[in-house]
Amino acid sequence: MPAPAYAVAFEHHDTHLRAHVTGPEDTLEVSLAYWTEIAAECALHDVRRLLVVEDLGTKATRADTREMVGVLAGIGFARLCIAYVDRLDDDDVVAHGELHARHAGLTARAFRSEAIALDWLLDCELPPPPG
């Protein structure tokens, strides 16, 4: 099976890590791959605030979003503040993702605007380290 088609560009800032994800389609396989790559970068650089800007060519589904959020806490994201920007996904999918993120113990919000996402991220109260 070929690797999912996507690319992640990282920008390290004093206050946060910005991850810009691009690719032709938004599938569960693509999401799993890029979030795993982002988790490794966060662990390597001890990132506590993460801005993810997703520019994929198709929309996520509610089912894929729910499954993906369930994975995130288990791969190191419970100790971060996460601002997620997706201008394409439907509002109900975004709201569904935020709800499941809260239930999974994540400190995360979804936004349409990168500027508003960054404002929230920089003011986000960091969650305590797990354990």
C-alpha cells in the first residue's frame, strides 16, 4: 500500500510550533500519518503549544474525526494546547471534533482563521503534564 499523499512543513517559534499540512485529500490514513509526524516533532522539541493549519483538498468526515481525536491523547497531545485551523470542514464536523477532544482530555480548539487561532493558542492555559 502506498504512503498517504501529504506534506507537513514545520515552523518553530519562541512561543509555539506551527505545522502546515497540505495534500490532495483528507482521509483517516492521511490524518493518522501527519498527526504521528507532528507528535514526533513535538516530542523532539518539547513543544507545549501547537498550531496546526490543514490545507487538504477534501473534507473530513465525522466518523474519521471522532476516530482521529481518540488517537491523539494516546500519542502525546494531552500535555499540549492545540489550535487547529481548517477552512474547509463543515461546521458540524468541527464542532463534533472539539466535543470529542474535550472528552478525550485534550486542550484543543478548532478555528477558521489562523490569526484567531494563534491569539487563542498564546493565551491558552497549558495543561498539567500527565502522571
